[in-house]
Amino acid sequence: MSIEVLVPNLPESVSDATLITWHKQAGDFVNKNENLVDLETDKVVLEVTAPESGILSQILKENGAIVTGGEVLALLQSESAKAQPITESKKSAPKSTEPNDEDIPLSPSVRRLVHENTLDPLLIKGTGKSGRLTKADVLDHLNKPTAAIVTTANISSSPSTVAEVKPEIIKAIAPTTIDSNLRPEQRVPMTRLRAKVAERLLQAQQNAAMLTTFNEVNMQNVIDLRNQYKIRFEQKHAVKLGFMSFFVKASIEALKRFPAINASIDGNDIIYHGYYDLGIAVSTPRGLIVPVLQDADQLDFAGIEKSIANYGEKARSGTLTYDDLKGGTFTITNGGVFGSMLSTPILNPPQCAILGMHAIKERAVVENGQIVIRPIMYLALSYDHRLVDGREAVQFLVTIKECLEAPAHLLLNI
């Protein structure tokens, strides 16, 4: 009996998806719930698994195809006999010299990179959770001198060879081995996520009257409080106490005082949100993603830190879901982790404000007439001037500054 392998139902905001990788070929035996193909949407990568065990008899959509919800991707000939465990099929198969990653859990992006570069994941050290292999691990492996598989001879031998050189491989080649007259280029299609990010950022700049206000915050009291309790905090809650939970709490306090910044514009109407869903911008190998802390005002410090850590792990492994990215009334982005000193973050539509954090640096400041050294962070608030006045924006940022410089306010709710 033939069973149809279908594209899963897509959310209303997603019209279609791109088929990026088949992990099985026609004629292969597959087990129930085994991953068959990866689909890339504007936000996440979806894995389509086998509905039953059997033989993949026919593939109807090839890599690169644009598909919609409910479309038939392939036909599966179900097996009446009991499905064979994957481990048994491997034992009975003759040993192969080709790299095989079926016995290692890999995210879609990592699996694609491994296959494209014909790598053996067993030879790459994973730095993810429980030793899981991440995309950064694979790129680091490719960037090592031993990973360079292209030589001067085969680069300069023909133009067609140059066109096939991947950026990761080019980085691994010493500059002296490349012909000085060679100017390699590679044209690749923009990923769905990158295209969506570009569209939304352009939309924000074209459709909003965006301004940015700045301030600085003395992080000394937050650092002292964190250093005093971080060990006990981690022992009790099994998660590290970071700076982001302080900023989330301070932002919620400021949003409660200035509800216009927790609002959005819908045509000629203003929607004031009575809840606080905070987006935390996360940089991933695929691009910028903003998972959302739903009802962040209901979370304590430990809940915030656990949620952020969980989202970070899911973002790195490519397992974020639509529910993780849905909604959001205000966004926080931290360029300081990359060393940024000052920036003007761009709005995340339809939100009307975004807070930018930056690197903490020791600076000379004046306190009580004396020059002292303090850990200072610059803060930036970009806002839509159609909805938020300059007075509200400045006072909002001052409120965050006051909460962080006297963190007891956050703990005592005063």
C-alpha cells in the first residue's frame, strides 16, 4: 500500500517552504518517524518524518522546490513485515569507507554542511550540549589547515573548478597558495530566513519614523549582586545567573510605567498590549532569530534565565518552532556579546521599540566630586516616533537605568 508523504500544515503567516535536503533516496528502506527531508520556511527549518516504515518508492519534489502545506513530497510503500531497527540494518551492511552520520543526531544545517563537504562527523569534536555537533564546530574543522582539500593545482586548472570552491574551503587555504590573478566568486541563493530578515528590516525603515535615544548605565551594583549570589543561584536553579534577566525585569518595569512603548500600530489604530511578551534577539548560523518570552512579567529570574538558555540551545541546533517565535510586544538585542560599543538597533515590526545592549567597559566617571572607575554600558532605545514621543522614550530609558543601578528595586518591586 502506498502512503503519501505530505508537507505539514504551515501557519497562516507562512505561505510556502523550500525543500532543501532529502536524507533518503528512492528505493531506501525507512523506519517510522525517521527524518526524510528538511523544509526551510521564513523562520524555522521543519523536519518531515516517515509516517510509517517501508520503502521510499518515489520522490516527487526535488531539492530547491517550493512547496505548500498539504503537497505530496514522496510516496512510501509500507512494509507488512515488522520494521527493521536501524541499528540491525547497519550491522548487516558491509563496512563503507564513505562518511556516515546516521548514528549521530545532527541538526538540519549541520547535516547539510557535512554532506556538502563530504565530512565524517565522527572525526569532528562537538562543543554543543552533551557533545552535540554544532555548525560552528564544522566550520572550525573546515578552517583548519588539515581540512583544506583544494590545492593550487586544482584551483587554477580550470574555471569550472573555481566556481565549485566553497567559502569555507577558501578560508582554509593559505593566501600564498592562491594565484594572485585569481578573483573567485560564488553566487548562491539567499536563504528564506535571510530574505525575510532583509524584508522586515527594510519595512521597518520605510514604514516607521524611527529615532534612537541613548543613555549609559553603571553596572557595578548588578555585577556585585550577581557575583555575590551566582554560585548559590546556579546550585539551586541549575542555570547560570546572567545579565539578561536583570534587563528583562528592568524593561518590564519601564513598560508598565510607559504603556505606549508596549503598544503597536495597526492602520489608524493603536493597540495597547496588556501583557509583556519580550523578544530576545539571537544570532544563529542561519541569521537573526527572535524567540519570545511569553508573559515575561510572570517569570522570576530563574525562569527567565532557563527560558533564554533553552531558546539559545534550540536556536543553535535549529529546533525552534513557530510557537517559540510567535508574537512579541518589545525586543531586547545584545550586541555587546560581539564587542559592540554603540549601535542603533532597527525596530522589529509591528513593535514600536527595541532596546540595544552593548559591551561593558571600565570608564572614568565622576561620583560625589571624585573621579572613579566604574563598569559602564551604553544603552540605545530605537522607537517609532509616530506612536512614542521623545519625552516618553527618554524617561523609559532612564527608568531602565535607575532599575539597573539600584537592582533592589527589581527584587522589592518598588
